[in-house]
Amino acid sequence: MDEIVTITDTVGLPNQMIDLSKIIYTIRGKQVMLDSDLAILYGYEVKRLNEQVKNNINRFPEDFMFHMTKEEVKDLRSKFSTANINPKSRSLPHVFTEQGIYMLATVLNGEIAEKQSIFIMRAFREMRHFIMNNERMFERINSIELKQLEYQKESEEKFNKIFDYIADHKEDNQKIFFDGQIYDAFSLLTDIVGQAKREIVLIDGYIDVITLNILAKKNVGIHVFAYTLPSARISAQDINSFNAQYPTLTVKRTTAFHDRFLIIDGVHGYHIGSSLKDAGKKCFGINKIESVDVLKDIMSKAQQTGV
């Protein structure tokens, strides 16, 4: 049985103070949150939250969400008597990893879910900082989990060096993100999207609802032209829902591109090493494209092949 641990930093949420660190646990070597705690944060009943998950189960692979076993539930209760698990429930709790929590926000309706997901991801980031600064607390964790924490520390240190450098070299045209830095990659991409004054062109073969969450950070009145593969998991309903709140989005299908490109107002372009929906899950880079002629060629190719 994996040892279950928490941290003690406090994260502030709008209109209230909730100690998220006390409801983030480590189970099976992964940092997770219980469905019951997430239901409170997102303003849902547990039953309704899990119904939404069931209706979108293809979006929740095992590294995003899994059922606890009876042994894990028993172990959690023995170590944390305040764990929010209903002893009368016949169902075993779902737990969600950081990626699963972000995906959960995309299938739940309401502004609360969207805002709270950002604060929760910040809490996960603070947790990684805590792990880095408190190694001795984890000496009793089994060797597999300890290796994972050491890897997180190494990634965090590399990440901090990169962003210290970026802070001192704001005009650099390359940025690197290390695996696990989902919130920070999300922040940079939304900053780029927010710079658009006229239009956004996105070429990404695997556009889905996570991608739409990034595009939703655009300014009002900005038109988005998105080009993706025919097999991309973005439905007409997803597009219509987006347009109802953040008009307007036009999605076309094309097989002409392998790489991902984000072009702002036809003059600022970025070559992105990861699909936007996966940004931060693995190490990837973002490179600025200086040539406006190259950007015009890319947009022309997209317009010619998109259907």
C-alpha cells in the first residue's frame, strides 16, 4: 500500500480561505483529490459530478482518474480521519490527478468550475515547491514514490532556472517547459492568445475542449480560425457551446500539417512543439517565427486545404 501524504501550505480562493493542501493526497504515487472535495470546490453534488464524468468517460483515462480500492479507502481513513469519504456510500470514491482535475473543469458547466480549476492547479504547483524544500519529510515513503518526488524536484529546479533566464531576457524567441508544468504552459499560451487584436489562426491536429479553454481567454470580438485533423475530438456541439459564449470560432479539417502553429493578427507566429491540449504534460518548446512571409505561406496552405 502506498503511503499517503499531504503538505501544509494554504492556498486562497475567491471569497473564502480553503486549505487545499489538506485535501491533496498521494495515492499510487500520484497526487490526487477526492471527487467529494472537488464537488464542493466546483459547486456540484458528488453524484452530479460523477454523472458528468461518466457521460464523458473517454476524456478520463486512468492517469487522469481512477477508483480507489477498499484497501486504499481504509488506509486513507486511518491516516486522515477528516478525509471526506462518506462511510455509508456503497460506491468507492473517484480520485483525480492534476490532469484529471483540469479535464473535469472542461466538462462541468459554470464559471465557478473554470475559476477554481486555476486555483487548484496553483495549489499543485505550490505542492511541488513544498516537496522540493522538505525532502526529509518523505524519507519513509517507499522507494518508487521517492524516485518520483526526486524527479519532480529535478524538473522544478530546471523549470525555475529556465524562467529566471526568461525573466531577464524578455525578447528571447524560445521558451522551454518541462513536464508537469501544466499551469505555467497554460498561462503563457493564454497570454499569447490575449494579445490578438483582430484574429487568431491555430493549426493543431488534436484540438479538443482543453484547447477551447485556452482560446476562450481571447479578447471580445476576436475571430478564431482553427485547423485540425478530421479525427480530432472536437464536436459541433463543442464548437456551438464555445461560440455561444466566446464568438466566433471557425473550425476546419485538414491533413496538410504535422506541426502546430499559433498565428496572431497575421504578423506574430509561434511554432509549438506540443498540441495545445497536452501543453505542460511533457517537455516541449515554443519558438517565435520572425518571417511574416512564412506566416502568410502557412495561413495560405491552411486556407487552401481546410474543409
